[in-house]
Amino acid sequence: MIIKHHILLLALGICNLGGIVAFSQGAASNGGLRSFAYVLASHGVTDLSEESLISALTHSDPEVRSAAAMKLAEDHHDDAAPAVESALSREQNLNAQIALAEGLWGLHDGKGIAHLHAMCTNSSLKFTTLISVIDALGITHSPSGVCAETFFAAMGRSKEPGEIAAGTTRLSVIFRDATPEQARRILTTLQLLLADTKQEADIRLEASQALANIGTPECAEAIRAAISEEQNPDIRVFFEATLKGLQKSPH
């Protein structure tokens, strides 16, 4: 059953809040995350010296450019930050921009986060790209409240249930540093999605998880009310587990 499968995935943490950035998603193979060195080697880049990695920032494949920036950060080559910054200024591939910006953050260069903030206020970006930017900001423990208005608008335009479900999860990340008005809007949106029994099951499941991630008494009450109204036993079990987890780890 699809709902049971989704519940299992969530329980295993595969769909947990924050996810992984677009580059890392592209680097996944058979459900496992490949190392940056593996990605580079698969494209013929086996020399992992700083000089070689800087050279790889100009590779024709955006995955290689991304992996090179991330590997430079992983190996703490902080003096390579100007080269990564230069590569970012030239980069046209949006997924690679996210990875290069995250690499800059790893190299202790604040321009990486500034670039992510600029991306997430760009109303022309696809919703899926905005989701990846939110994920990168979450991974780097950087504020994402600046993304709120653009994110709300993109989520409102989306007609794809899968995209909306993914966006629902990220609302709890934005909530952390949203303005009071934006925070209230996020809570209201999540509560409405959770309570709407005509809504797609995935969206309601993600709404309950997002409320649990926020973790206020108001969130717990919304999940408790959803449990009392829920007719689908599989969904009710998930809501109960979400509420139990919230109660064990109050925010």
C-alpha cells in the first residue's frame, strides 16, 4: 500500500526534514550517497590535490564542478575560496550554483550563503530549485526566513502534489527565523493542510511532520485533533507516531 510505504520511508528518515542539496541528490546511486571523490573519479578526475580540484572547477560537466568545490571544502583548502567564488560567478547550472555556494560556506566564505539568499528571493526559479536552496540553507545552519515570500508564492502556484508535499516539509525550516507574521502564516497553512481530509495523503503526512518539527503546543494540538478526525487507520497510525515523537522531544 502506497501510504504504508510512505510511512515506512518517513520512519526510516529518508524523507526527513532538510534532505540533501540538489548536487548530493544527483550524486546518489542505488539509494546510497556517493563520496565527492567517487563522483570525481567516475568522470576521470583521480588527482585530488588542491591544484587539480581547482582546475576541475572549469570542467564541462556541472557535476564535476560541484564535486570539486565540495571536495575542496571537505579537505579544508580554505585558500581555494577565491577560485570557487570565481567559478560560482560564472556558473549557469542552478544545481551547481547551490553546490558551489555550499562549498564556499564550507571554506568559511560568507559569499556562498549570500548567493543562496539571492537565489531564494528569485521569483523566476522553479519550486523544486527553491526547495533545494532551502535544503542547502538548512544544512549550513543559515537563516532562510528571507526566502519565505518567494517560497509561499511558488508553493501556491505549484499543481504537483509531490512538489507541494516536499515544500510542506521545508516550511518548518523557514519557520525558525521567519517574521511573526510569516510564522503565523506557516502554522495556519500546515494546520489547514493537515485537517483537510480531501488533501493528498502525502501532503497531510508531511504537514504533520512539519508541525512536529516546529513543536509548539499549538502544533501538538493540531496533530491531536487530526488523529481524532482521521478515518484512515494507516494515516492515523502515522499521526499518532508523529505526536508521540513530538512529546518525547518537545522544542
